[in-house]
Amino acid sequence: MDAFNPEVLKTSTQELTGAEIVCRCLAEEGVEHVFGYPGGAVLYIYDEIFKQDKFQHILVRHEQAAVHAADAYSRSSKKIGVALVTSGPGVTNAVTGLATAYMDSIPMVVISGQVPSHAIGQDAFQECDAVGITRPCVKHNFLVKDVRDLAETMRKAFHIAKSGRPGPVLVDIPKDITIAKCRFEYPEKVEMRSYNPVSKGHLGQIKKAAALLMGAERPMIYTGGGVILADAAGLVNQLVDKLGFPCTNTLMGLGGYRASDKKFVGMLGMHGTYEANMAMQHCDVLLAVGARFDDRVIGNPKHFAQNARKIIHIDIDPSSISKRVKVDVPIVGNLYDVLQDLLEILTQQMTSGQKTNPKVADWWAQIEQWRAIDCMKYKTSDEVIKPQSVVQALWRVTQGEAFITSDVGQHQMWAAQYYPFDQPRRWINSGGLGTMGVGLPYAMGVQMANPGAQVACITGEGSIQMCIQELSTCKQYRLSPKIILLNNRYLGMVRQWQQIDYGSRYSESYMDALPDFVKMAEAYGHIGVRIDKPQDVEPALHEAFTTNKDRLVFLDFITDQSENVWPMVKAGKGLTEMLLGSEEL
């Protein structure tokens, strides 16, 4: 009998092993790809993976990369990323990936092997307390103690990961559970008394929000990653267009409102635009949608609170509301549902003749004055490649349609600043944890979830070496992202902070033993290109995305070592206390 016969998928009178049940559950959830690395504790599961054909397993070269790839798989699609790792070092290697996904609220299921039940607590070979270690950096975790609980646990894991405020869930399975047998039945639905996330927002609060927005003289709409996760970007675009108000996105929210529209005032925060930060500070009504007022967005909360304003905050997670900034109109609920209700109320009011405050025109005049400062302008050069120009050339070559993954550092900020996103789920980066090394495995996950799409990984020479072994995975599975290395021979963001705050004492930030990235790419079976002249930047990118579109091309751009990311709000400073360029140092 075919183990995945549709007639017997949900229920089987035949007893199945735990390993078979794991594969059945993944098939029932519609999983198409699993990223993983085998080891002793999960070999029964891998044996069943060998026998099935409902999903493809992607063999990474390090467990951290498996979880990062599953994370990006989820970020760039509406699917749940899945990773499979073994016990002990397998699961500890996965912790960084779990923490990265947890900080950014990414739905994901990670299955870890565990030593046999009788050996737990006995310091067995490759044993660790997976549940205890991962508890602070997952939405929830499970240790399966009985094979009869396995199917229900898997069902709960997927439900918890994607409902409410999303997040990663770990399922730890002892080896003896994977060989034990029971009758398989996959639950149609899940009911948990202790877990019932709110969906619909309070209508009274939504009406208060509408009244504040219609009466605002200096309104501002501030959206975050929650808009992307809730698939609410379309509604955000409708709302901003209907009201005609300025809109800013966080780093995680880029693409939530289209960057090509004049109502978009740019990203806000530590490296946000002058106009976005000034408008955030001086508005009188602020609508926060799926954002959490974190330290990199508003800077010093005391400075932010100096200006009186009414704040409306919409979020699925009640613990995020008034956590750092006191709000006036809290609305807890799914963003999609709340925005639908808010749009309906505003449409009714405008249809009946009500208009937004006429003083909004004066507010726009002020914003245009701030925008005229052109804070993103930089000095061009015919002698040395400016990193910003590489990102701009990438946007032109890809016509703004590519999926862009990044690592963490200066290159991440330049990517966010100079590659305008008009669509959600196209910008894939580690926002909350700031994890170096994610860029390449992110590109792998994106390409598996979006076959045929243009994928570019913007990285630095420090970050790319942290998961460089995944070039081997790309070769095995014929993945063809373009690696855009902005190589300034420094840990760039560390160097910038050392220049500004540490008297230009560049302690351990200079990379003086770099490999030949071209030869390294070629050694893995890919194409390597070094570019050190400004006039060669765009032709090299064009060739990579056209002539070599089906190959991984590693583009090593030798860039200006002294270039910094501007504007910048130093740690502990307020949004309006921005450094706009080197002349202010």
C-alpha cells in the first residue's frame, strides 16, 4: 500500500511508526520542502523520508542554515517553513535560527531528534535539554513522550506557529518514539483552552481611531512587519491612499506600502530618512499598524514622549501595546480584519460628505521641506565604487522585482535605503536579532519557495563567511541566487561605530586575511567575478541576471572603505537628533 494514498492519509487502521507519522503529518500540512541535516537521533525519520515523495528534503551543510532557510521560505511566501535537525549539537546549532525567527515573529516548525526516552537526563551521547534551551526563543515547544500524542502534537505545532502573533515552534522527538507504533489519525482541528488568540478588533475602539484620523492636523501612518505577516499590505495601501496621509515603514515593514508613491516618506528609525523621523516626532495623530516602537525605530522613548500626540496602536499581540510607548487607542486583533473594519468606517464617513482636516495640506508642505534636504544623497566617484550605487544599479537591472535577502551591517542598511520595495515579502532580512550569516541561506529558502524568481543576496565580507559552506548546497540543488558582496575589507558597521564613538580606534574590525572570493566561488562550482571600477558595476549585474541567470554568480564588488551609513540616530538619542553626514562628526 502506498504510504501516502489520499484515501488513507488522515486516518489509517494500520499501525504506523512515529517516523512514518511525522512524514504523514508533514504531507497533511501541505509541506513541500524540509531543510535539514541527518544524525543518529533522526535516522528513522530520514529512512521514511527516503521512502516518500510528497515533499523534498534539502540537505544543508549546517543546521543553522537549515533553520535560516526555512525562516526565509516562510517570510517570502504564505507557507510554513520546516527544518529537521538531530539531537545535541544539531539542535544547539539551530538555536540561532530559532531566535532569529522568534524576534521577527516568523511562523516555522522545527523538528529535533532526542536521545531515547530512557536515556533522557542520563548525559547520554548527543543529549541536551532541547526544550529548556529553546524555551526563551520559540513561541512554544513540545517534548513528545508517547507516540500516540505525536500526530496531535504536530497539528498543534503548525496551528500555534501560524495563528495569532506567528512564531517558531519546536517539536522534540526521542528516538524510541520514532520507532514505536500506533494507529494514525490526523486531527481535523485543534482546540486549546489556554490558547485562543483574538481575531476581530473592538469596534468601539476602531470608531475612536477613525474619528482621530479624520480630525488630525498632522497625521502619520507607521507600519511594521506585522503588515507583511498578516498579508495586509493591500489594505494598508488602500488606507493610505484613501486618507492621503504620509506613511513610513520600519525595516521589517518595507514593501508594506509601495515605496514609489510620494506619500511614502521612507524608512524611519536609526538609519531612516530625515523626513520620516521628523514627521514621526512632530505628528499630532499617529497610527501604528503591526509595529512595536522598538529602540531602533523611535530611539529614546523619553525624547519621543516630549511631543504630545494621540497614538492608535493596532497589533495582534496585546503584550506589544504600551510596552515602550503609552498609547491612547489600543486595538488588539488581526491586522487584516481590523483594517477592513477601519476602512469600512472611513468609507462610510467620506461617502456621507465628511472630509479629512484641511490643515493636512500645511503638514504636507512641512514634510516636503524636510524631504528637500535629500538626506540620502551621497558623493559619487569615478575612481572607487560607492556601495549605494551598487544597490541602485541592482534595482535598475532587476526593475525592482527581485527578492532581496541581506545579512546584517552597513550593506543591510544600504539595501533598505536604496532598493525601493513596492511589494511585500520581497525584502528578507534579520531585523530583531540582527543575525550575521543569514543572507545566503535566506536566498536558498526564498528560491525554493519562489522557483524562477530573481533572488539577490546583498552581503558583506564578514557576514558571508559565516554560512559560506551553503555554496555547496546551492550547487547540489542548482540554486542560482546572485551574491552581491559589498566588500570594504572591514566589519563595516562596527568600524562606523568605532569611528563615531570610539575615537577611530578600529579594534578587531579590519579584515586583513580575506579569501579570494572569486576562486572560492569557482571552487564550489559557481561563477565568480571581481568588480573594482564604477563603470563595470551595472554591466556585471546585467550579465549575472541575463546571460548567467541560471547560475549562482558571486559578484565581489570592491567598495569604498570609508563610506558610512547616513542618516544615523546614535544609541540613546531621539529621532530628531540625527547625524546627516560626515560633516557633523
